Amino acid sequence: MRIFPILIMTLASGLNAKNLPENFYMEETYKEFVREEAGDVYYIEKKVNNNLTAVLEEYTKNNKILGKYEAVFINPVDGNFSYNNFYQINKNYSYKNGKIYSVNYEIGKMETCFVKCGDETYYTEGKVVKINKYPACLSLFDIEKRVLKFSVKYVKDNCS
């Protein structure tokens, strides 16, 4: 999949990436694709390394896409690479009637919270109709400690 170089370039250029440490983002060394049935929908997952979900697509039984989620994972500095110790930046797509409806970004960690960041864009018939601006993802993140900046008011107010 060519998604990850594009997602990482987007994150690096548009989401306040300064000079990041060389090992900042997790390098994918293992990939597995899984299809899971769940009632009236099914999911296709791309799992990487520690069984982390890097891409998740949701479809109706008649193959109409409902949503897509892409994640890049940030290596922890403490050397603990367990499943729940990775912060991630997600790009979420939602669809209506098989057409793109919105795209947004969020940064966070399963064990703490996620906050919206970057641009949230809404579409009608493929045309941009609204853009909500949020703080740049990495501006909400302590790059040295590799944790969310919980002292930032936006993070405090929106951590959910």
C-alpha cells in the first residue's frame, strides 16, 4: 500500500513537523491483512508489528464503503513497545452513500485520549463545503517525551 508514505508526508508537511528524531515514527516490519464480519458490515484491517491496526476500512455487505481509518504510530522513548504504549496520529474518513463525506485527524493513545487536530474537511458531492481548523497535531505533542501536552488548554478541554 502506498498510503503510508503519503500519510507521513502529509503529517510531516502540514501538521507542524519540525525536525523529528530519526526513530520518531514506528517502522513497519510485519504486515497482515484480516477480514472480519460483523453483522451488516465487514472490516478489512492491515495489522502491523505488535498487532497494531494501521488501516481499517468498513464496508456494507454490498461493498459500499462506510469509513476508513489510517494510523501512524509514534515510538515511545521508554523502550516499552507494548500494544498500549504507542501514541498515534489517525486520519479518519467517513462516507455517505459510498462518497466521501468528511476527513479529520486526531492524535492520542488508547490508554489516555484522542484530540482532533489539523484540518477537518467536509464534502458534498466531492466538493469541499466546510473546513474546521484545529491546532496542528504535533503542536499538541511533546516530541522529546513523546506524550500529549496535557498542560495545553486545548488538550485539557478536549481530551475524550
